[in-house]
Amino acid sequence: MTPGEHAPDPRGARSPAEFLARLQALKDWSGLTYRELSARAEARGDVLPRSTVANMLSRTTLPREELLTAFVRACGTGPAALEEWRTVRRELEGRRGYGDAPDPGEAAPEALEALNPDPHPVPEGRHPDPEGPGPAREQLPASEQLPASEQLPAPEEPPAPEAPPVWPGAPADEPRNPGPGARFRIRRLLVPAVAVAALVFAGVSVVAFLRDGHTGHPPRTPTAPAAGDVRIRVVGTDFCLGERRGTRSGQVYQVPCAAAGVPLYALAEAGDGRWRIASDHPDYGAGCSGLPSGGRVPDAPYEDSECGDPTRIEEFSLEPYGTPVRGYRIVPAGSATPGGCVTVVGDRAAAWSRLAQAPCAPDAAGQLFDFDRRD
């Protein structure tokens, strides 16, 4: 909860999905973890299990009024604001004909999929189902799909054999190959064309290199994951992962490595090629990096919180990328939205850009990390 910052207002919500988005904003405003919200609700005599909150925020249907009441009060709003949340919920329920949302787990998978239309079309060929809840669609990953302009047409009847092409001006009974003079002229035309193409390719490569935040950093051999204390660096930059001290959200950002150190990170093997990323915060103690709500929420924040929350993803595959290896992707293990990677979102060249789950990009832009040993 930032001093002087007003709590999110539910009155602008025009649909259940917008209402839930404002509830997520209310949680972010409170700065409380799921564990802290549950404890505050219990102190008030309310029942608010952590898993129930996570499931509520991952859906796009209206929560039950008693669940809404417990959550809003735990976030720290006053009676007047609580009544506004209740009023907006009732209006949306009456306007759209929605009934009370069932308890988590009651709805059939088909119903959940129908209630959660895809709000974000796959933008960059990165991920088959960025929407979140529901099974992955049976289609090729967008990274393997050709654009319409490059797709092959439907098979047609093979055409009749064509006569070999005739060079302009060549007699029909002479060889079709050009003579030495023609070959020399062709070479004179090809040499500058190849040079221009090489310059264009180099320019495009430099632009892509700078766009991805690799300014002024020569390639370095990334440090492979190994158990122990690490400093997690964003490949090609002077940024490392860390939190903003003084906040309780646990949101992880890219920060200048010289200023990184809150929290301290360590890698621990979890078996089957998976890893846990442990955090040690000077104010909140031990924790784990992870994704809330099982990774079902599009753009789910990558954040540090208490270890052992069954609603969070706290194990990752650290997958090498490139030949030779350029870095390692942090891939959530068992995410409800397969094909996701931990990603620097927003301005990748700016400090304090946050990290979140996003579809794995073919070029891995903003998704490569290495794990420097920390003394």
C-alpha cells in the first residue's frame, strides 16, 4: 500500500472480467501476500483461505458476496468502500444475469473454458494459449506457423512439362548458356547486389541487437545453473533480478546489478531437472520465487513469497538457449498456460521493468538469464 495512493475504484467495471481485474489491482494496492490476506481475514473473524483467493483472482466470473466481503476487508478498505464493491457486484450480477460463482473446483472444465474467452490473441507466435485457464488448444505453436503470405497453396494437378527458357536474342538452335561476356556482365551486377544485401542484413541485426537491450555489452559466456548462492543476471545487460525494498508485493524487477541484493537468491535442485529459486529477504525472511494461481493468469507476475503455497508455481526448468548457449530460460514447471517463460516486460532497456509470465518468444528477447556465483 503506497502512502497517498487511493485504493482502486470498482465503479468503472463494466463486466465480471473488469471487476476481477480491479480486485487484482486492490490486492496489488494492499501490498499483501496471500498468506497475509488470509491471516488478516482470520483476525477479523472471516474465512479466507489462500487457495480460494488465488482461484478467485484467476477467474473471470463474479465471486460470492461473502468471499468478496472477506477479501475487500482484508485488503484494508473502509466500510464505505466495501459497500461500493458490493453494490457494483450486485449491479453486474443483475445486468448480465450472472449468478453467484461456484466454489473453486465445482465448475466443469468445459464451463470454465466457455466462461473464459481468449482476451489476448497470440501476438508474436510465442505461446499456444496465453489466456490462462483451460487446456491448451490442439494447434501448432505460433512459432512454428508460417504467415499466410508464405503458406503453400493447395496441391494442384502437375502442369505439363515446359520447354527450357530461351535467353532473349539467342537463336533457337544454339546453347542456352550465356557466353563469357554475358557471364562477366552478370558478375558485375551480382557483386554490388550481394554487398547491398550484406549491409542490409548487418543493419537489421544491429537494430535487433540494440532493441533487445544488448547495448554496449560484448557476448559473455553465461554461467550455467548450479546449486548454491547466485546472482541472476539478465543476459546482455547490466541488470540483475531483485525487489523494490519497502514494498510487500514481492514483485521481481530488473535492477542495476550494482544495486541488487534484496533479496539474495540461491538455486536448489528439486528433482527431475527442475529447480527452486530461493529468496532471502532482509525484512521478510526466506521465500521462493514463483507465479501465483498456477500460472493461469495472463501476464502473471513473477514474484517472491512464502514457500509451500500449493496455488503457486515454485519449480522451474532452466533451459539453455542457442548454439553456443547464449543464456537460460526460466520456464515454469506445470504451468496452466504451457509455453510460458519468465520475461522482462515493458521497456527492457530500463531499470525497474517488472518480470512476468509471457509466451516464450522465438528470439528469446527479454527471456535469457545467467546465474553468476555469489560469494
